Amino acid sequence: MENLLILKGNIIFTQTPEEFKVYKDSYIVSNKGKIEGIYNILPEKYQNCLIKDYRNRLIIPTFVDLHLHASQFIQCGMGMNKKLLDWLNDYTFKLEKDFSKAQFAQEAYNSFADELIKRGTLRACIFATSSTIGTEILFEILKKRGIGAYIGKVDMDRNAPESIIESKDQLIKGTKYLIEKYKNEKLVKPIITPRFAPTCSDELLKELGSLANKYDLPVQSHLDENLDEIKWVQSLFPKTKNYSQAYYLNDLFGQTKTVMAHCIYLNEDEINLVRENNVMLVHCPDSNINLRSGIMPVRKYLDLGVPIGLGSDIAGGHRIALNESMVRAVQLSKILNINSPGIKPLSIQEVFYLGTKSGGKFFGNTGSFEKGYSMDALIIEDDKLISGRYSIEDRLEKFIYTGDDRNICARYVEGKYIEI
């Protein structure tokens, strides 16, 4: 059974947002990268198979980051005193122009991939840059490393420096080239990526929507992140009722699978549009704090049944580590609760669910250890003083709050061991 993988340890995951599923000292079995089952006692048919025994360590799903900018990785932690639009102009746009240089893109994206793997984020929705060459390099690097990702060439034809915008025809040509080259890849796939509505003409948005429909591709972008941004959108798209409609009217809002980051200030019409079109929202707590954008009303959206995942949003967020995004999501929900006691804070189970199974739905069946799901797993080691004294749930919570790559001793994607 060469396609069989059997791991032994303390297995913990969230099948629902309400509780952890815990299997102490148990076996998880996958075949051809898909989970067959979890067993306290290994069935007889597996008795003679190779077992990777991780003993008292934790086995958890890998993290799923639904919103980050690979090109901004080396910029993390800079310009954190600025608001969104100033930060983009003063830092981000100046950096992104260099990704048209192959050597620079190779070096920067390799560093990005290293950190992504170290931190346990093995599925991600990623913005590259407007450079077709640079974006192609990112595809090749993540393919080689075995990470599951959607990667988008960042399309924008206005309201940005000339060094990083292209004409509509250039953008569509480059986007189509990447689609055709990578549309049949198993793990690393293209995603339609208008940067955000203010940097896209109506004509560009319309053509991107046509591409999404033609190739049945997912879409990613930004939405209702910042109050100044929202006013800007209203001035640029006077015929639309709201920001969301700038995407929706161009077939970029749920007509195919769609993920929208931030979504702090959705009005009721927009919430209804999100629900009707099953658009996945991404909570990016670190970025929203750093750039003083606001706090997503996560509890409100969850109570309405809106699908939500988590994003590190580097470099608005200052670290790739998604466990830290989980912590900040809990902390922000507690701040909201102080002023509005009726708003229930998020639990550790809920944010773990958002960063694993909920976000994983965008990739299919991943982010959980249920039968038929992808065998995407992290092996977590903690101090013997901790592991011998506390419950499996407590140990996972401690890792989420205080852990880093030094606690992750193995990584798997679809049953394949991932090298650092």
C-alpha cells in the first residue's frame, strides 16, 4: 500500500465551530492523500503497514490563509503608522515594480515560500503583482514546494503608478497566458484578481468577469476595508448602489467562487448580496489594526450564516503566522464585547475553525480530518512540562497563542511530507 499514510498521535480538529474533536493516542489513516478514518485501535488490514508514530505530539490540520500578498513579504512591519491609501502609495507600489525583474522575484518569492511553510500555512489565496513574469515565477516556486494555492496576477489599469499598471489589453493577455498554463494544475491554480475596484476601469472589470465565467475560475479582491476607500469607490462608480455592486455587476461577486477580504463596513444590501451569492469573507485582524481600518463585525456575520475565513494579509498584517491572526480575532471580538456586552466574543474553537475548515472550503475538502478530506496536517511538539500536565485542548490553545515554527516538527499536504 504505497499510497497509504498512517500517523499516530493526539489528533485534534474542528468539524464544527462549536467544539474540538479530540482523539487521544489515535491513528489517522489516509490513502492517495485522502483521509480514510481515525481509529483508537488500528484495523487489522493496516496492522502490517508503516506507521509514523508521533507519540504525545499533537496532529492538527494545516492553516488556510485566504488573503495575503506574496510580493509584500519583505515589506512586513514597515509603514505601520500610515493608513491604507497612504501606505500603498508610500511603500507597496514602490516595491511591487521590482517583481518584473526575474532574479529579484525569484529571491523574494523563495523567501516568502520558506516562511509560509515554516509557519504551517500550506493552503493560501495569494496576490502576486501585475507582472506576468513575476507571477509565473511564484507559480513555479509554490508548485515545486508542494503548497496548495490560488495565485493571481494583480490586474489594475488606473489609479496607481505607471510602473505597475498595464493597459487593459496587456493585463488580459498576461492573465490568459497564466490561466492557460496553470488551469489544470492539481495544487497551484490561477484565480482572477482585480486588485480592488478603484484601480480597475469598468472595462477591465467586465473582461475579468468574462474570463472568470469562461474558465470557471474563482475570484479574489478587497471590499469595504477603509472609509476613505469606500468614498473613493462611490466617486469612481457613481452608478452603483454600493462597493459590492462594482464587482457584482461585472460577474466578479459569486457568479464563480469568490473570496473578498476585509468587509468591515458592509451595509445591509451588501450583506444580503454576499449571502445570496455565497461570497466568502476574509477577516484580516492584524492588517485592520495596523492600518487603522476598523474591526470586522465577525459575530454579526456568523450569526447571519455568512461564510468567513482568516487572512494574515501581509504586509498590512505584519506576520504570516495564521495562529497569530486567530489570537487577534479573539482579542478584537473582546474589545467589541466591552462596549457592547451583547456581542459574544469569539471562542478559540471558532477562530481555529475559521483558519482551518471554514477557509479550507474554498479549496474543497480540506482543513478538517473527516473522511474524504485531504490529508493536510501539522505535527505540533510542545514542552514536556506542558504536555504532561494539560489537556490536548489546552495544549492546542497554548500553541495558538504562543507557538511558532519551532513547535512544528512535520508538515503534510495531501499525504505528502513537505520539506522546509
